[in-house]
Amino acid sequence: MRRTGTADLQYDPEIEKTARANRKAVREAQRAATREGNNNITEELEAADFEMDDPVEANPPPPPPPPQRRTLGDYGRRDNDVLANQGFQPANPVSFDIKNTVLSALKENPYSGAEAQCSNLHLS
């Protein structure tokens, strides 16, 4: 059975470490209970309060405030006479260069887009 009451939770900067310590304590308690032949381990575990190994700071730093929600107008707003966003911009933009030989080959033998013309013929 789980507790249904509400309680204030303390800030835990190393929650994973605390969870591992709690799981280890449960495993060890279950092993000890199986050695003793005690089948009422679940009652003992529900009643037990696991203390954290590391003491928690009295006044932890407050979390940073969430960023303001952007509206559609924010995407087109000018910042320093430059548009802030011109559409989708990936977080890691990759820049690449087209070699001059490819550009000159495309200028010499352009593709007109006609139905009778093969779209890949100008690339060879």
C-alpha cells in the first residue's frame, strides 16, 4: 500500500545517487529477510524511512526561471535592424561549399526542366 498523504519534498542535488542508495538498502533488507525466513519484509520496508547519505544544504539555490513563452510576433521582431528569425534555424547549422568545378559544369551544361530532357544527364 502506498502513502496518500502529501509532504514537502526536500531538494536533492544528487537524486540518482540517493535512489541507488535507497534501492541498495531495499535489496540488502530483502536478502537479510530471506536469510531469516521473514516473509513480512514489505511491511518493514513500507514503515522504514531511508535517510540520505549526503546531507542536503539548508538553502539550496533556487532553480532558474523558465524562459518567457514566445509568440508569433517574436519570431518576426527586429533586433538591431536585423530580423531575429527567418524561419527554421537548426541548433547546429552545417555549412558547406560547392566546389568551383561543379558550378562551372552546371553553367556549361544547364538543365532546362523540359519533360523530354533527362534530369540527370547534365550532371555527367
